[in-house]
Amino acid sequence: MHRSSSQTSLMSVADLDIRQLFTHVAIYKGTVVAIRMVDKTHIELTRSVKKELKTLRELRHDNINAFIGACVEPPHICIITGYCSKGSLQVNGLSL
């Protein structure tokens, strides 16, 4: 199902445990990622916002879900992060 490691392709539902499917998923550069759609018609990318996004993209820690990137082209505005295979904190009995 992978066309190339630099392209994104949708993952079939059969490849994931249906109980864990809480968000849209895809394969990006050989890694499963989560895609969270943003209900906005426009995103203004100021210099400050771009700097924050760059910082988030570079941030790596075992206890932080990796920010991969974002799409700001309407109507496909979304945030792309690492996929958490064990589900959300709410599903696992934790709440913040």
C-alpha cells in the first residue's frame, strides 16, 4: 500500500485494532501518524506561530507525542502527530 517513503498513504482499517482507531491515521515516511482535523476555515501563519511550530517539530521526548507537521491549506487544515497505539489518556482511565 506504500507508494514511496516520501508520500503519505491512508492505512487500511484492517491494519489496526479497531478499538484503537480514534483518529484518522496514515503512513508518513514509513511511520504511522495520527491526523487531527482542525475545524477552521483559515490559519494565519505569523512569524511567531512559525517559530513555535518549528520548536514543536524539533522537540523529542519519550513522554511527549511527536509533532510531525501540519497542513494549512483549506479545507484540509490538520495537525499531524505520532500515532499513540495504546489509545488516549481518557481511554486508559487517566484524565488531566
